Amino acid sequence: MEKKQTIIELSKLGKVFETKDGSVSALENIDLQIYEGEIFGIIGMSGAGKSTLVRCINFLEKPTSGEVIFNGQGLSKLTEKELRAVRQSMGMIFQQFNLLMQRTALQNVCFPLEIAGVEKAEAKKRAEELLEIVGLSDKKNVYPSQLSGGQKQRVAIARALATKPKVLLCDEATSALDPTTTQAILALIKDINRRLGITIIIITHEMSVIEEICQRVAIIDNSKIAEIGTVEEIFTRPQSAAGRKFFFPGGAKTRELTGEQFIRVVFDGGNAYEPVIANMILECKAPVNILFGDIKNIDDRSFGHLVLQIPDDERTKERIITYLKRKNLAVEEVAGNV
Amino acid sequence: MFDAVMMKLLGVGVAETLFMTLLSTLLAYAVGLPLGIVMIVTDKNGIRPRPLLNKVLDVIINILRSVPFLILMIVLIPFTRAVAGTTIGPKAAVVSLVVAAAPFIARLVESSIKEVDYGVIEAAQSMGASPMDIVRKVLLPEAKPSLIVGSAIAVTTILSYSAMAGIIGGGGLGAIAINYGYYRYETGIMLVTVALLVIIVQIFQDTGMRLAKKFDKRF
């Protein structure tokens, strides 16, 4: 695999807001590296600090400690003017789209180009190309009030891409959209990442968004990063309490399971179409009881885990475990709690 | 009562009223619009917070807004003489009208611009827009319909102030109403001037609302 180049690095980043009731810490000691060309997810409950975090990346919020390094350049040392130039290489889209209501779709896309001082005719040409990419060429002279939510977000994406940024920051970009439109927008973002090689940072509170397109994910909880890893890793073996809360919502509660034997089977990317458990029952000739399961299908591969109750017999247990290990599944015995 | 001389007098009155109103509005906007923008920009949550400057301007605007126009006109007599060279007639009235209307317009502009969604400003900042870009390309264009409605309010308010200027010899329909209607008990002439003022206000207000609607792309 090619060597991963870091495009954005956050080191010891902190943000404290001064309010009337004293200071509130929104971010503490955030260390994060984002690689060029990846789709990186940042997930957290509302109030965890993820929106502040994304605004610190382009310095819309100035961190109170630590540093943001973009392309080898520390942002805290830059003048306002230099910072504005840097922001042109970081596009951003928002939950509420934030389009200019008194401008047409085309004029909205031209807006960042006007700011960058691009000549008018050239800006118009580029804006038309971008609307083509997001599939809205036929709406170029329409005002945002006449567009649906998904179409507005497409215009916003075209606008964010106008100055050919290296990074696209998405702040809850699909949270105001219905599931079908969300899928379409995520597919567009994925396509842009693949075609244009733009690094994408996605802030969300929705697990499904992370599953859908992210390669790596950071879980942010209570102003801190709870854990970082590939989506597969964190999906199958969340280490932090915050991670387990996201990936096994409601399921991973402690349960009274005494007096019998239980195993946890972890699926981390096997073929989703092979009926492993059914085959195991047939082959081992032993009944099992599925107590808990959370399995998701990503790109035709299975991720998640199952907790099985198995017969109270050492030999049967051995057989089952051996069978499952042969199928490349991780198996662990679990006692009282899941 | 309504002879040729009177008709001519009313004609001149209308012309003077329009002259005072429109010129004052124009000049008051020349001061009030930038002042309103500065108030928004320097607000503690604005795009260039300058709390001290903001507070000073805020107090000045409030002081000017709280002095009744009639008294302001009298207080301003020396200033008016210095600027206009005279203290009577429409030209002199314009000076006081501008001083009274500019802070009022600043407040109107301020409230119109406040309606612009903060998210849009943030989006512009994320694209590297400077505060100047944001004022010129975001705040003013996005607030345009509201600013036009505000200007209709401003022009009608200035019109009614201009009638008050008649008291100290400001000219226009207000002076006619006071001189003929009040001092000489010619109720007929008073009613005619009032009717003319109503018609002028209607025209301004209507035009303003129509323009605002035409320029608003939000619906």
C-alpha cells in the first residue's frame, strides 16, 4: 500500500469558550491526523464538541490551545489575509446549506470565485462545470427557494468545490435530509472523493453515514477523542464506552446469563452471503440460542457480532469454536455480561 | 379661497416638500447606511468586533434619537446657519432633517442586516471572504428587500418631520398647513395639505413595498 500522507494534523487542540457562567471547555487535547485522499468521519452525540472541532480545522473558531497543521503549515501563525487564502483550499458544507437566497444556483457557485478574484466569464464557465458534476445543470438559473433540500446541498457542494479545495469539510451535511436524499448526497460525496481525490472530513451524529462512506472514524465524546481507528476496527471491537454506545446501541447492556455457556462471534468483513451459523448448527449437530446480535452489511461484507448460548458440554463447545474459527470468525467466551 | 395664487402656492409647497424629503433621505442614507453597517460589523458577535467603538456609536445614536425633532431643530440653528447659510426655507430644513434621520436610518439598516442568517455569513467566511466582501456581497444583497422596506419607512418618516419643519419656517406643505390652517383658521387649506401629504406617503410606501417584493427571491 502507498504511504499515507498527512494533510491535516491537529495537535493538542483545545477550545475554551468564555461565557457569563465561567469557562466551558468544548475541546480538550485533540490529537488527530487526517490522510490525503481519505474520507474521515468524526462522530459524536450533540454537544460533544464535533461542530466546534470542524470549525477549528478551518479556523472559523480559533482554538485556544494547540495547533492545526494544514499541508505542513501551522494555521495559528498566519495573518488574517493568509488564513483567508488557506480557507479557499478547504471547502465546507453545512446542515442548513447556507446558500445565498438572493442569488441563483449559478451565482451561488460563482460566489467563492468572485472572492478569489477569478475573472467573471471564467468563473461562470467553472460554475457551470461544477453544476454539471453535481447533476444540476438544468437548475442553474433557479433561486434556492425553488430547490429541494437535496438540490440545495448539491449547489452547496458545487460551491464548496469551486476554488478547487484539497479538503471538503462536511458539518452534519445530511442531517436535514431524508434517508433517500442522504444516500444520494453521500454517493455524490464518495464520487467526488474518488474522482477529484479530495480529502473529506465528515461530522455527523449518524452511525449510518459513517458506515456508508468513511474509511476511518474518530469518536468524540465529552470534548475528547474517545477512540480513532478504521471503521472496521471500531465497528467490530469498540474499545471505549462511547464507541460501544454508538455501535451497539442499547444492546450491550449487562444481562444475567449465569449457569450456561455463552460465546461472542465477531464478524469483521466476511462474505455476507454465507449462512455461517446455520451451517455450524448442521455440522456440529448442536442447537444454539441467539441472545443478541448486531450485524451490518457494508459493501457485501458482514460486520458486527452475535452472542450465542451454547449447550453446557465442553466437547460441543470445542467443536463449535473450532468450526467458527475455521470460517475466520473471531470467537470469545463470555461470562455473565455481554 | 382656492384661487390661482393659492394653487400655485400649494404647487410650490408640494415641490418643496418633495425636495426636502428626497434630498434629506439621500443625505441621511449617505450617513445612516454606513453607520448601520458599522454597528453590525463591530457588534460583539459581528464579523469585526470592536466593542468600545460599538458602544460609543450606540450611545450617540440613542442621544440623537431621543431628542424630539422640534427641539433638535432649534438646538441646531447655529449649525444650520453655518452649513446652509440660512435658518429658514427648505434648504435649512434639510440640515436638521439629515441630523435627525441619519441615526434613525442607521437603526433601520441595522435591524434589516440582522435578519441575514448567520450561517450564510459563516459560509462566506469558510470560503475566505474578507469582512469587506461579506458586507458587499453577503449582507447588503441578502438584506436588500428588507432595506428597501426600511427606506419606505424612512422616507415617510422624513416626510412627516419635514412638515414639522414648517413651524420654524422650513417651507413646504407643512409651512402652508401651519401658516394658513393654524394661524389663519383656513381649515379648507389645512385639509388640502393634509390630503396631499397622505397621497405622497401612499405613493412612497406603495413603491417601496412593490420594489421590495420584486427584488425578493426568497419566495
